[in-house]
Amino acid sequence: MPAFPRFLLSAMSPDHFPKAGPPEIAFLGRSNVGKSSLLNALIGSKQAHVSSTPGRTRSINFFAISERAEQAPRVYFADLPGYGYAKISRSISAEWPSFIDPYLRERPTLALCLCLVDANIPAQESDAVLLEFLRDAGRPFLLIGTKSDRLSGNGRTKALQALRKGLGLGTPEEEPLLMCSSKTGAGLKELWSTIFAAADSWRDRQA
């Protein structure tokens, strides 16, 4: 989908969050899971910084996403700091900056959390902790298996099944898992459809 992104701001406290606007889509994942690469592949731009230093990003970076130039944004993307670079406790918020918890629990415009996991490695405890956090907060989420281009055939099916089991996911209908690749573009069309469906659902609830 043609996207016209515009960087809005970097926030390091709730006071810095953008004023309430369109529905927001949050990108979450372990450090170096390919979060910035996927975001850049979605918007067709290298606006999201790709760092080789785990845990370097310590702010929420907001982007306004329009479908056409000079058009009002349809959604905001929120790129959250990575986690998992340090030994994590059973509380995901123990590793994040303090302003992440209120964003995920209280942000009224947050429509969907995209939770990225590396499809090539076993399920990680920190990812399972994040999902429990989001369930507790009552936030809808979509799990995304990144770097799926490295898998094929039977290996892809086994990886998907292993992730679902390892992360304790519900049924595919209740808690879907979408395989994506920022390198080949696989899954991006389906991801855009999910993003817009979540945004439209959020708007319907505000009516």
C-alpha cells in the first residue's frame, strides 16, 4: 500500500505524547527482532532507525501515516523501545522506561499492538511476559513472526506451531500469528489489512 509517512516526535514521558488524534498502532518486540526494518518496509521509507546496539532506543517514536500526500493521517505508528537485552523479570515494565507502562495501559487512541517475535528462534520468556501484560491491560494484539524469508516449507510450519505453543497462544482466531518478511514483503499486505481493520474498529467505538 502506498504510504506517506511523517515523523512526528520522540516521547520520553507521557507529557510528550502527541495530542489525541487518529488511532495508533504500537510496534513492540525484543531488541534486534527486526522491528525497525519491518516498519520501514511497511511505509516504504527508512524513517525508523535501525540500530545494531541492543536497547539503544529509549523513547517512543511517533509517525503519522497518510494514504495520500497532503491527506490527513489515517493512523499513527508508535515505535516502542526494544526489550530483552537485559535479564528480564516477570514484570515487563521492570526493563522498560517508566513511561511505557502508562502508554500501553492508558493511551486512549491505542488501537492495536503489533508484537514482533523472531520466527527463527524458540519462543522467548520475555515475549510471553509481554503478551501476558497486554492481556492484563485488555489491549488487542497481533503476533508477527519476523524474518520468515529464512524459513520454507515444513520448517515454516514447524516454526509457527512451536511459537504458538511456546507463547501459550489461544486459538488462531482469538490470537493470530502472521509470518512477515521485511526483505521479501511477504505478509505485508495482510498486515496492512489488519492495521486498517483495527483502526476502523477503534473509530466505530468512538462514534
